[in-house]
Amino acid sequence: MIKRNLGLVLVIIAMILNILNFGFSNMSTKPLSFWLFLASIFVLITAFIKIFINENKEKKKTTSD
């Protein structure tokens, strides 16, 4: 799994670090950091979904062969 989805795993690690770096004390919708935080959450969710889709395809491919 890690070998096939290494790029997605690295994206997940980067987005987690970005989310942890966000300052929750001054959470307003004006600064750019808030929108980058929302984008990080979206990319993180998308990467997880993409990994699950890839793994299901790979599992179906090996069971059908």
C-alpha cells in the first residue's frame, strides 16, 4: 500500500503538519492562513478518499485474476 500511494501519504503528512501549525487562537475568516487551513482539510480528506479508492481497485484486481 505504501509503495503505491507514497505521494498521497506524503500529502497527508504535509496537510497534518499544516493543520497543526494553524493558530486556533485568532480564528477569523479574513486572513489567508484560515483559507489555507480549510484547503488543507479539503486536500487531506481527498487524499484519504483517493487511497481508499486505489486500494479497493487493487483488491478487486487481485481477486479477479
